[in-house]
Amino acid sequence: MADIETTTVNEGKYHALSRAGEFELSIDATTAEGPTPNEVLVADYASCFTFACRAGANRHLDVDLGEIETEAEADLDDSDDLTAIRFHLYVEADLDDDQIEEVVELGEGICHVHNAMKESLYADVEVTPNAF
């Protein structure tokens, strides 16, 4: 038995409903009925990276980051393939440069999506501390 199981149903055109556990996600390549697969991937990466930074800061630095807002950007080539991803984390905590570097490194090490990405698509990360 697999650790993760999902079901995706595409009844036509370029819209699909995916189910993971009790949750349903509408994905649409044309954006008519939901985000595109690339948008979902970038949002998932940003969410996982945010959680990983929080977990790393809590566990390894004994730092509470407070509120975190992560803005994600991605570039596409002419074939709509992702070519670059960038994150800007706005963090409530007042962090110094060394702490920022440690939080980003911990996030990269803990984030499951980061670890599943090909290296050329690792996010370029910028952090603004004391943002709230």
C-alpha cells in the first residue's frame, strides 16, 4: 500500500478534479475553473517551504518566526515549462543575517517539495525579517 494516494478525474478538455483524502482540488490548464498545474506546483512548493522554515526555526534555533507570508514567482518558457522559481518570505520575527541564512538552509533541508524538485528549479529565496 502506498503512503499517499490521490485520484484525478478529467472528463474532457483541460479541467480535472483531484482528490487527496477528503479534500478536492480543481485544476484547469486554461484557468477557467481553477489554477493551472504549474500554479498548483508553485503554491505547493511555497507552502511546504514555509512550513519547513517554521519547523526548522522552532526545532533547531528555538525561534518562533511568528506570521509568515510567502510570495512566490515563477518563470515559464515558450512551452509553459517552469524555468525559475523565487520566494520572498516576510517574517514577523526580528532575525539577523545569520539567522535568516540558517532558516533558509533548514527550510531547504526539511521541505519535501524542495527535495523532490530538480536542482535547476530550486527556489531563489529572499527573506524580510521584522515585517509585521
